Amino acid sequence: MLVGSTIRLTLAALVAFWVAIAPGPGSATVQAAAPAAQEIPEPPALVATFFQSDLTGPDVFQPDVCPTGGGLGENVDEGFKLTVRGRCIAQASGAGVAVRAREISGGDGDFGIDFKVVGGAERTGVNVYARIQGNSYVAGYLSFGSGQAELFKREAGGNMLIASRQGFGEVDPTNWNRVALRFLGDEAWLLVNDEPILYGSGMPNQHGGIGLQVVREGDPDDGDEVAVVFRGLTLSGFQEPSEVQPAPESEQSAPAQNGPEPSANPVLRP
């Protein structure tokens, strides 16, 4: 994974994109179901870390507030906190908020981040996105209420569930845990606490951005709050930094559903 460059979209483009989002697991737009159990090949071992951040400052994610006030992101003592109180924009189909990392893109390698649910764990879901380019990306979803984990991708034809499972190890979401997406060519692994839990092949094989989303599952219009703090973001790979070529610039277009769009100054989004 490498530091690359980002692009800026207009506010109108941001709003149009997030109106189309269906917060939550990839099943909202799944085209083909995946088996509940699978054989998971061993993921390739990492050699070097190219970028890391404790997320206590705005170097990666920009603090902001949703247009409705239904979500916000802020730097706190422990890292970057995403809070969901309702719909992020009035037209959204559910309650969630997402951010895209600034000036970061990558291809083969590993995007990992620590998380801790600090409010409403029984209704919280977390999406991690990588290889975001145009209308294409790969994402992993963890639902702490249902215990469901999903690995899915989006390409021109829409979202497709690649693998899913019930349960993802001994995870107390109110303590620190780690989630990661690891890539080699068209293969992807979703890892929780360094253990691979889901695997897929035939993934978009491209450089692209990374992002996060916190979802409040259930009724989008009630008054409950969910919140997650993130820290320890790392981008790692399989070669020493001197052996790796710079990533190409991102394309100026946005994914159509379930993922954050490229933006040099991200706003909070459902």
C-alpha cells in the first residue's frame, strides 16, 4: 500500500453520491450469495510498513459534521471518532457516516486499523474500504449486533457478496481490536485481530483509496447513538519501500454505493 494523490469533488457530487448509499452490509445490493463457510488460504506475510498514523490529528481524516447533524467525526485523545445519531443527509436510506482518507492510495498490501466501539455496540457495524477507484472497490463489514462478517466488492455491475460468515472470533467490540484488508493481485483477505476470517478472488486488481464507515443498524430515525474510535492506521506491503513504485493518481469519479468517494477535503456522509 502506498501514499498517492487524491482529487476534489464538488458538494453537489458528494450529495448525489450519498443519496444512493444504503448503509450497512453489502447484502443491500448483493447479486450473488456466497457460501457461509470456506477454506481460507494463508495470506501473504507483510514485510514493511509504508505509512502509519495514530489518527489523533487531521492528517488522514478531516473532522466535520453531517449536513443534518446526524453524524460527526472528530479527533480525540485516542484517535479519530465517528458518531452516528441519525441520517447524515435527509435523503439517506439509513443511518451511517463515512470518510475517505486524504492523499492515500494503494494496490497490493495491507490496510489495517484498530477500533473500539464506545457507544451502542449492539447496533454498530463497521465497513472498511480499499482499492476505491471510480465505481469500483473492495470492502469488509463487521456487524457487532448480529455477529455477521462480509467481504464484498463493487464493479460496474453493482455490489456482489464474495464471502460471509456468522461470528468472527473472540471479539469484545468495547475493547481495542484490529481489522484489515490484505490484497495480492485479485485476491483479498479480511482479517480480524490478525486472523484471516474471509477470503475472495476475482477482486478489482487496481490501486485505489481507503475509507471507513460506521453504521447504526435498525431504525434510522430513532434517537440512539453509536460511536467508534479508530487508531493505529497502517499501510503495509510485501516489499521494502525502495523496491516499490509510486501509485498512479486516482480517477475523478466516485463509487455509486456503499463506499466513500474521493475527496481532498472529506465531509461526513451516510
